[in-house]
Amino acid sequence: MSTIILASLKDTEILGQRLGAEARPGDIITLSGDLGAGKTTLTRFIAQGLGVKDNYITSPTFSIIHEYQGRLPLYHMDLYRLQELSMDDELGLEDYLYGEGLCVIEWPNRLGEMLPARRLHIELTIISEDSRQAVIGEFDGGEQKKY
Ligand SMILES: Nc1ncnc2c1ncn2[C@@H]1O[C@H](COP(=O)(O)OP(=O)(O)OP(=O)(O)O)[C@@H](O)[C@H]1O
Ligand SMILES: [Mg+2]
């Protein structure tokens, strides 16, 4: 695990661009943190790093998942409202979780037992108006690796 300080939006942009540039098919990035911590903002920069042309990723609040096309497909899930929806197989989330794109998931704990074991997890904490702490860890289903 590593802890970094994102002192400004620029630092968040650099992190997101790098994650997007390095993503491989089937990768999953889970993003936790309070409302306003920067999960959607980081996702927007990840999309840029992936070469997604729509330069504005809005929060997919009313639809659970938004799909974008870059170097790889980007599946952006915001599961905040998942408990209000019926958590059954009809949502078909597995098709995205185990697909060929990059999955970026806000509020991943809503997945419960469906939470994929192999993923990069980032926990964002608000430090001040412009700065955030990011704790980054890679999970491979067994031990936790240093990022
Ligand atoms: N260093 C920073 N990194 C990320 N966002 C920042 C930073 N500094 C300020 N912000 C601002 O914080 C806000 C983060 O909002 P955002 O919608 O990304 O949060 P969120 O974690 O997705 O919240 P929600 O849980 O409501 O979806 C944005 O207005 C963004 O501009
Ligand atoms: Mg959000």
C-alpha cells in the first residue's frame, strides 16, 4: 500500500492519466471515500489517460453504469444508489466486471460478495478544499501487494 497526497487537482490529474495510460483489459479500479472526495473527478482523468474523447464524465447517478470508448472500453459504475435498486442478476454487472475493458467503481462496497478480489483500490480522503489523501493498494485475491 502506498499513501500519497494529491495537493491539487493537477496531482489528481497526473495520477488519473497514469492509471488510464497503464490500464490493461479486464482491470478493475475501486474508489472509496466520502461524498465530494474526488472519485468522479479521478475517474474523469483516468478516462483522459485511456484516450476517451468525451471530455466530461458526469456522475452516473441515475444509471448505475456508463460506458465510454477509449484505447479500451471504460465502464464507470457509481453504485451509491444500488441498495435502492434490486440487487439481482438482471443488472448484469458481471459482464462488465469480467469484461475486456477497464472498470472504475465508485462505492464498491455496495457490491458485497460480488466485490472482485483482484483490483486496484484507492481510498480518497478530503484534507482541505484543494487537497486529498489517496491510499492505493493492489489486491490480487490473496496477499496485498505494494503498488
Ligand atoms: N485534489 C483534488 N482531487 C480531486 N478533486 C478535487 C481536488 N481538489 C478539489 N477537488 C474538487 O472536489 C470535488 C470532488 O467531487 P467528485 O464529484 O469528484 O466527488 P465524488 O467522490 O465522486 O463524490 P460522490 O460520492 O458524491 O460521487 C470536485 O468539485 C473537485 O473539483
Ligand atoms: Mg462521484
